[in-house]
Amino acid sequence: MDRRYRVGIIGGGQLARMMQQAAIGLGIEIRLLAEGADVSAAQVVPLTTVGDYTHLGSLESFASGCDVITFDHEHVPTRHLRALQDRVAVRPGPEPLEFAQDKARMRERLSELGVPCPAFAICRTPQELTAFGETRGWPVIAKTSRGGYDGKGVWKLSGPGETQLPFDAKPEISAGEEVVILAEEFIDFERELSVIAVRSARQAVVYPVSETLQRSGVCVETITPAPRLPAEQASALQELGLRIAGELGVIGVLAVELMQARDGRILVNELAMRPHNTGHWSIDGARTSQFENHIRAVLGLPLGAPDMICPVAVMDNVLGGAEQDLTGALQHVFARDREIAVHLYGKDVRPGRKVGHVTACDTDLGSAVSRARHAARYLMGEPDA
């Protein structure tokens, strides 16, 4: 009798929704711990439990029916994950995941490994943050060490008079998890890049480097492979992604977000240990998507090829705008471009909310950019943009 493998996903967002899509073809059963019955992934995962990921009892009850636990987000308290791994495999485990949860610990560990990062200081008072700015020069970037995402919990401070702001806005985090302010030098960057690596216990693969376009801390577009990036430099960044995944002991997807400074430096900005927005293009543009490889990795299955199946892939996020009837808007999108790929997340449209993405695979960069942007803008209610 065939055995059904059961992967538990904590968090019911669009990443879990797309993991379910990848798991179907592999015959793998997905079980979901969601924050609500109607969230994105809960709409498509039949075996959904609604529960609180900050409550250890809920996590333990959910884990009892799973072979392995993985994540749609990185916000599960670390102490709960340590207790959970006594019952079930947790991938990535609490030790590597903490470097994605805590930006201060991430900076310290990467610096120990000699990974290029912005100059930084860990600040527990506004006075320490002011001292960093006076030493390094203004402006400085201040980040809450825990709880921030998509541009939230990040400040650009122009002088000493603003150093109280991050401390007033620090999020409340579970007991036992200190929140500090991470001060970083301001990087005058030319562009942002991303490397997606996937690691299992026995194998690792890495996708081509992507260029990412961000607005207000939110990714709006990726271009893969990154234009104007010499082959040697691209290979070095891919090797860096694989090295970080190995050094931190990541099992599953690791996204390494990078800044290419105008002075030539390429520095690590953030880490994520789950499928990542900058890898969404891989669903339609790679032999094996980041979502399928994540599922394979956490189950210990051989990983699939990350090679591109087209010369260039451009992914644009669909952010909530004037268009409320997204499915109805597909009438125009598909009539205009029969080869565009659209992924909608089943979310109510709210201004600026990620409600889907589109991907254009092409032989020409300009054409791919034009096609992806038109489709995304039409779905956002900007047909003449």
C-alpha cells in the first residue's frame, strides 16, 4: 500500500497556497494551520485547521498529524519550535529560522562568516542609535530586530532628533524574545538582487540571480536573470547563497536579498527561509519551481533542476487597486496576451495588498517587461498606464 506523506504548513497565506499547488502533482498531502477559515491557502487546502500559531498547545495538536512541519511565514515563537521538534521534524529548524526571525542575530552571524553586510550596531536606547549615526554619518537605517516585513518596522533617520521613533514603534513580541533596534549604514544602492537557494539534507540547488524592483519596501517586479550582471559575478552570488544555506543549516528555500551599491559593493540585506516573492517567476519560468523544490527538500526527496526554460522571465506583483473583479479582468488580460501566466491568491482587494502576480516568459527583455507590466496594471485597475 502506498504511503501518503503529510506536510504541515503553518500560516495560510499565498505561499502556502502555492505550496499546495506544487504538492498535488507529487501526491503529497498538505495539512494547514491557518489563522482563519477563508484565508488564501485555506480556500484550496481541504485539511485545514484554524488555530493560533503563537499557542504551543495548538501547534502540538496540529503537528501530531504531520510527518514534517514547514512555514508560510517566520513568526512562530522560537521557543515553541524547539518544543515542537521533539514531536515532529521542523524544517527549517528553530536554530536556522531564528536568523530570519531576528535581524540582529542574522547580522551578527553573517558577519562572523565573513559575508558582506552593511556596517551595523545593535541599539537598546535612542542614545546608542544617535551615537551610531554620529559615528557613521546620517542618514542611517533603523530596523526592529523582530516582527517587521514588507517595509514595516524600517525607518530612514535623517538626524538625532528622530532616533526615538523606532523605539516608540517597537512591536510587542512573545515573552522571552527581546526586540532591539538594528542600526545600519545607509547604502546608496543602484539596484536590488535576490538569490534563491534550496537545500535538503543531502543536496542543494540554486536559481539564477534575479533583479528586484521595490516600492515602499514591497517587491513589485523581478527580472530573471538579472540584466547587466557579469557571469562571474552571478556565479559568485549563487555560491554565496549556497554557502549561507549550508552554514546556517537551512532545510528548504533560502532567499538572500542583496543590495548592489553604487560604489560596487554587493551586500546582504535580508534573509527569508521559505518560498519567497522574488522566486515566484520559477512557477512558469523554471524546470522546477521554488515551491516544489521546497516540498521536496523538507521531505528529503531529490531536488529538481532550477534551470530556466526561457531566456528571460519577468514577474510583476498585482497589488490591490481600483479593479475589484480580478477574474472578470482576465477577459482582457488573456485576450491581449495568450501566453501571460496569472496567479490570483483568492484575497479581497485592498489598496496595496498583494492579491496575485503575473509572469511573462520571453526571448526579449523589453517585450517581457512590457507584457508583465500591462497585465499587472490592468488587474490593478490601471488599463491606460
